[in-house]
Amino acid sequence: MKAQTWRPGLGYMQILMGARHRPPLKRPIWIIVLVSLVSVLLIGAYIYPPSYAACYVFSSRGCKVFTDWLPPVIVREYSDEEIAAHVVIQDILNRPPVQSENSKIAFMFLSPGSLPFEKLWDKFFHGHEGRFSVYVHASKEKPVHTSRYFVNSEIRSDQVAWGKISMIDAERRLLANALKDPDNQHFILLSDSCVPLHPFDYVYNYLIYTNISYIDCFEDPGPHGNGRYSEHMLPEIEMKDFRKGAQWFSMKRQHALIVLADYLYYSKFRNYCKPGMDGRNCYADEHYLPTFFHIVDPGGIANWSVTHVDWSEGKWHPKAYRAQDVSYGLFKNITSIDESFHVTSDVKREVQLQPCMWNGRQRPCYLFARKFYPEALDNLLQLFSNYTTT
């Protein structure tokens, strides 16, 4: 490019413009550093085992130098009683189930006296003799029976107080008597206000041909869940393992055996889970079995009960059905439910839904339902005959 310039004595002259001077390019230092670091790490990973590569790159002592910075992990020492309990329970669980040529279901009724729905249960049991056993724990008065299947079914009983450990004692008493029969392979706890929702064959196949127990169990961080926990249960029971659930269980024989074998966890609830203790109301029948099974065999339970109870009214006791409430629609609604439903008692009111799985398939959850008033018997008899045949 040409341009004119003025020089003294020479006037204007044309000169050539040279190229503009530019500073030398800055090298991308950060790229070089990054590439170098990656190269070092790759070399380290090649020379040393992958999980320890970075440790050896930065220290010849290896990963131990990092663990030195962390506080030591404190492993709690188990007591003699705890070791003994774990050994016995695990030995029972690891044994193969006792095979019976005539597997039966033990129907265990917890009642203050006579059972108002014996006629309904008679219809349920009829024609299936030899496939079930009946046991009745009557805590207040000797029952008067209307069904031949309940004659001589009473066991030695004792007083039962709602919410106290005597409820658990009654359940264990029923299990002990039912376990005397080696053919009993599944054990169902029912109340005097429970009714069947399906024919006997459906219930039998549902329970006998699966290898889990139906223990209701969920974590409730609210005042009616973990708020009932007592630190006196430490060290064997920590708050993180404290669980809640309905008492109406259905369990396989191995689980019935470990419930009877347990004294350690039972004694914790007997001593430290009581109404009015330390300013809180703890009810052993709502917490003992869910907590016990969550600790010893969490994978062996379904986490829901096969007995439907309606708590939608938000009261201390569940909804009770009168004669006019009994209908085809009621049974249809209950037997179509295929998800278990829990709500926490904290301010979040978290809804916990879980599919009811049976041998890997989602199935309806419930085989029984409560709570029904005695006045509903006639309607239930008529409905059961029609509903279970459709």
C-alpha cells in the first residue's frame, strides 16, 4: 500500500507502508496444564489399580492417607442376649420350610367373647374341611358357638387391654397353640369384627402359594410414629428402625416361630412402649411386629396387611360398617384395591403408595375386611353368597 509523507527539503514523497506489527500469540497455558494433568492421571490409572490410582498419584502411601483424615467407624459391640437372639432367628429363617402333605391355614380369632359372624365363617369354611384350623382367644367370656367349626376352638386366654403388651401376649398365645399342628403353614390374626371378602379357595391359594408374610410396616416420622419411640430401647432398637403398622397379620410358619423365639425385642416393647409413658402414648400392637420384622427379615414381609381397614375418617378408631353400608359396591371397591396406602402423621401428611405384589404380579391387596357391626350379619350372609359366586 502506498501513502504520501512530508520530509523537510524533499516535499511530499510516496513510501510503502509495511505490515502492522503484532505482538506474539499467547499460548493457551490452561489447555496445556489440563492435558498434562489428564495424562498423569491416565498413566497412574494404568500403573496402579483403578480404584486407587488417584491416591497413588498424590501420595506414595496410597489411599490410606485419605482414610487417616476420617473419624474411625464405631462398630457397636453386641450383647450376649443380642448375639443369641440373632443366631436363633437366623437359624430358623435359613432352614428350609417344613413340607406338609396337607398344608393348612390357621385362622386365629382375637375376641372378647362370642364371635358375631360365626355363621358367615361357617359358610366360608364349608366344604374345605382338613385345609384349615380355628383358634379363638376370648379375653372376657366363654364364647357361645353357632358353627361346628368353632366348637372346642378356644385356647387358654387372659385379659387383654387395648394398646398394651397384653395384646401382643394374646397374639403369641394364639401362635403357640396353632404351631402345635405341624400342618399349619400360614397363620392369620383376625378380630371378631372381621369378615372374608373372597371364597376359601382364593384365600388359600393366595397365602399358601407364596413365601412371604403380610405384615403391615411403614416409616412414620410424625408424632404417631417415631414420636412414640423411646431411647430406652437403645442400643438394640434405634429410631431409624422404628416402624408402624396394623396388628392384623398373616405370616408363614418360619416367621411365627421367630416371633415365639424372640424375647429380646419383645422385652423392649413390654418395658418401654406403653400408653402414657414419658409423656407419649406408645401402643405395642402397632409397633412391635413391624419393627421386629424390619430389623430381622425386612425382605420377607410384604409391608401391608391382607385385612382392609378404613381410616379415612381420621379418628382414633377406623370406620365401622353398619347393616345399611353393606353392599355389592362396597365389596367391589375393597377387592379392587391393588395398592397399599399409608399416610404419615407429621405436618407433611405424606401419602405412601405401594403396589401389592404377589409372586411378582400386582394383585388385589385384601382378603378380609373390618370393622363390621354385628347387625350387618344378615346382609353379609346374603351378599357373600352372591358376591363370591360372580
